[in-house]
Amino acid sequence: MLCAKAVLPLAVATLMQLPVRGGCEVTTSDSQLVQDALRFDVVDAEVREVALNKLHPTTWLKTGSKIAGLAGVCAATAYAPLLVLGQLGFGATGVAAGSVAASAQGAAIGTGTWFAWAQSTAATGAGFWKLGMMSSMATYLGVGQGDQSPGEISDKELLTAVIKEGKFDNEMRHLLRSKLFSKGTGR
């Protein structure tokens, strides 16, 4: 049974496909829409994805700068040891006279020692690609540490944050209304 004062709002709700609460109250505010979505359990992966994109939009500039940064970490990690070895006196033609490497070189230096490894690495110019790739992956995985991951934030916290930041727009309203209507809460 309908309330007398709810006839006009119910007609408007029906035309706009808004969910009706208890036959007498029409959901009109964003916070009420969020409450209804939470109460009727219509917040799914699609709603979360749209909400997360509202809070943290991904742009090509951000993605490109992250890729460039990772490439820089990889190259620096791969070639920095070669620069250090060069400064110590290990080079492509051998040990430089008067260098730290020359003072450490002695008759007892043989195959399989750190000295042999350093000279071989400097002479071949081989980069530390495995180290570079591993450090790049560690950097990528470590980006954003301390932030709450999307899976850890509750639906209520997520949607409330979208409203508080003023990013609850027509796309969000339409999505939540369509989810509520398809769930059968709209009349």
C-alpha cells in the first residue's frame, strides 16, 4: 500500500527508474544511493573498478613515466657495476697501472676468485641484466607501498571516498541505479 504523499515521488521514481524505499521514500541523494547499493549488496567488481578509477585515474602520462623509470632502474643496475669496476681500474684491455685493482693484483690471484670475475666482467663488458631486471621488478612491486590496496578497502569506504572527493558523477549514479533496478529493488 502506498502513502498518499508518495504518489508523485513514486511516479517520478518509476519514470527515472530510481529505487523506491518502503513505498514512501525515493532515493535522491548520492549518500542514500550508496546506502541502498550497500544494503541490497549490488556493489560488484564493475562498481569497484569504476569507483577506483574515479579516485585514482590512470593516464598514459603516469603509465609512461612509470615505464621510463623502470627502464632507468634496469639500465642503471645493469651498468653501474661496470662503471664501478672501471673506476677501480678493471678495463677491457686489462688492469690499469697504478689503480686500486693493480695494487690488489698479485701472483696469488687465480681462476675463480673475485679478482678474476671482476676482470672478466670488465673485459667482456657484460651488463648485469639479471640484476637489472630483478631490481626493476622489485621497484615496480614496491611502488605504492604503504597505500591501501584496492582489495583491502571496504565497499562502504570506497564509495564514501568517491562522494567526499566530489567524484560521484552521473556515471556512478547511473551504474548504481541500474544495478539496483536489475536486482529488483526498483518498482
